[in-house]
Amino acid sequence: MTTGKELVDPTLNESSNGYLRFGVAKRHKRKVPWVRIMAVFFSLLLCWQLAGTCLYFVRCLECFGEKTSTFLCERNAAFPHSEEFELTWLVSQSILVVIIIVALQKVPAFLGYRAIFHQLKLRPSFWTLVLLLAIALARYGMVLVMAPKSLLPLSIIIGFALCYILTVVLACVLNCTQLNLLKRQYPKYVFVLSKLTLLVLFLVHVANFVISLIAFSLSVHDVHDALIPANSSEFKVVHTLLSDFGVSSFRFKIMSFFWCKMIVDHKSIL
């Protein structure tokens, strides 16, 4: 029997400490870089938005040559399965916008959705945007009622309306969120990716605005002539107001917002 402090084998302490260090290092090694993985996925989604916009633009030009919108155009106009590509582009655009709206919560000093609405509800420019959105949605509502009752055209019309609503929500959240604050908390590539996102959204809406101007200059029809009431001047006036003025003005407003947000981040645009 021993008295006093028992002798401790020093090699035992060294081996236990080494095991602990190995366990900590192993845990660090297993840590998945989620931020980088999500950044890569998001970058691919942005690239597809640019590619999808180009494909949509080509389809529009082909359909406009026949004086019809993409809702009434042939399924394989311009290239095979172009209508399916258009719908896929719209769905992916809605997903992109939803991801951005949710991700903006992680920006430092984010106000919160309710606080943002309370700030914007007193600004006339916000209600101007909402009014233009309502006019654009009314146009798509009219087209939805009078369009052929087939799945793809109806899905595309609903897809455009959904994209418009989500884009307005995104513009409101971005208006009260400073992306420059991302540099304080996240790697530099996250901030660069946020600016690239604004650039992609700006280019997408530039293409949409140009398409609206081309459709107006070529007098493109959104509904079949057989469905238009005979000798109805009121219908033509309403259609011109909703299609030419409403949608074009809305697309210009959104386009100009993303352009200003790229340059001026610390000031309210709406």
C-alpha cells in the first residue's frame, strides 16, 4: 500500500491528451463548409437565370414574328420544347427570389419583415409600385380568363404573376437592407455574390422591359382574335392600358430599382 499521492504514469497523460487533440481535429475536419456549398449552388442558379432569360428572349422574338405572345405561341417555337423551358425558367426565378428573401434575414442589422412594411407603408413610391403591380396582375388575370384552357399556357401565365408578386416583396425587403454590411460578418465572396445577384436580376428585368417594348411596337396579341368581342372599343382600350402601359411601366420600375440598388446601397430607393 502506498501513502501520499499515487504515482501517475506520464505516458498515460500524453496519450490521453493526444487522443483529445486528435478528436478535436477530427471534428474540425468533418465540419462541412455549408456557406461555400450554398454559394456554389446559388451561383449555378444565377447562371441558369441568365441562360433561361436568353432562351426566353429568343422564343419571344420567334412568337412576335407571328404577332402572338408566348402564351398563344407554338410549343416548339424557336427551338424544341421552348415552352417547357420558359416554364422552368419562371419556376426557377420564383425559387431564386424566395431564397434571396429568406437569406436577407442573415444580413447584419436586418430590420424584420414587419418593421420594413411599417416603414414603407407611408411612402408614396411604395404604393405606386403596388399600383403598377395590380395593373400588371389585372392584365394577366384577363389573359388567364381568355387564354386556351391548356396546362402549359395557364402555368406560364400564373408563373409570371407569381414572379411579379415575389419580386415586389424582394424589392421592399432589399430597399430597407444594406448589403454592404455583409462584409463585416461573412467572407468577401458572399458580398460579391450579393452584388452579382443584383446584376443578374437587373439584366433579367432589362430583357423583360425590352420584350415589352418590342411587343408594343409589333402589336402582339395576348388573346385569340376570336375571343375578342366584336366591335368592342372598350376592350381594346382596357387591353392597351393593362398590357402596354401597366406591364411596361411595372417592368421599368423594377428594372430601375435593381439598377439603383447596385450603385446606392445605403439610401432608400422606394
